[in-house]
Amino acid sequence: MRATVKYDSYPWWIVLVSTVHAVAIYALGAIILSSLTVWLVVPYLLLCLWLEVQVLRKSCRNCHYYGKTCGLGKGRLCALLFAPGDPQRFVDRKVTWVDMLPDLLVVLLPLAGGIVSLILRFSWLYLLLLAALLALSFAGNALIRGSLACKHCVQAELGCPALGLLGGGTECEGGTDAG
């Protein structure tokens, strides 16, 4: 059996794919919510931004990839915004499903809004957008985290609380990143 390569610095194309993926989820969520009212878009995008900042502040600053190119593209960004933390805090951190709830809201809010919108005025376009959101959120996250990011992550070997929560292989601390 061949050993999996661990990246101390991820290739740019993995960062690009994971970043485009996260932005696509946020954009789809905003478009879907706009079908109800444009007034939902700003709070939703502010939630997405807040979640990204929380990941940087609580996780990335303590991660092995702080100041480096990680698979989700946040290590270098974190170093620009926050002082380095303590790597042991990353390993010791306990992540529960309650901690994951805000990340899930990035998908659940547009899903609920999209269902309401479809009930009020059915549209094939919004049905397709909902399907795309679900596909990117579940299959897309599993592919990116499982095959591109976490599979090659040095921090996963050092200790990742999200891997422990999710059964050791399909998600990492970066949240939904759609984050």
C-alpha cells in the first residue's frame, strides 16, 4: 500500500479549488435567499464572514499551517490578521456538534429559504440552485476534505478535533467553507 503524501505547503490548485468551492456555497446561499427578499442577503453574507473569522481566530492561529499554505487557503491569511496561537490548543480543543451548528446554518438557512420560496412560487431555476447547494455542501465537502485537503494534512496527524468528531476522515477544522 502506498503512503499518502503529506503537504507542509499545499499546491496552489488545491487552495484554488477549495476556495472556489466555499465561495460558490456562499454565493448560492445568497442567491437562494434573495428569492425571498434581498434583505436576507446581507445578514447571510455577514454570517458567512463571521464564521470565516471565527475559524481563523479559534483554529487557524493554533494550527500547524499558521503562516503556511494549507489546503483550505487560510493559513497565510490568518497570519496577516492574527498573532500565532498555541498549537497544543488546536490538538486539545474539543469540537462538538453544537460547535458545528453555525457552519451548518450556512446551508440550512438557504435550504429553508429556498423551500419556502418554492412553495410560494415554484421555479425550476431555484430548485436547481437548491440541488447545487446540497451537492456542493455534502458531496463537494466530502470530496475536497476527504481527497484533497485532510488526506494530505500534517495537522491531521498531529491531532485534529474535527476529525475525531466526524469519524476520522472526511472533514477538518476548516468548517464548511463552506469554511
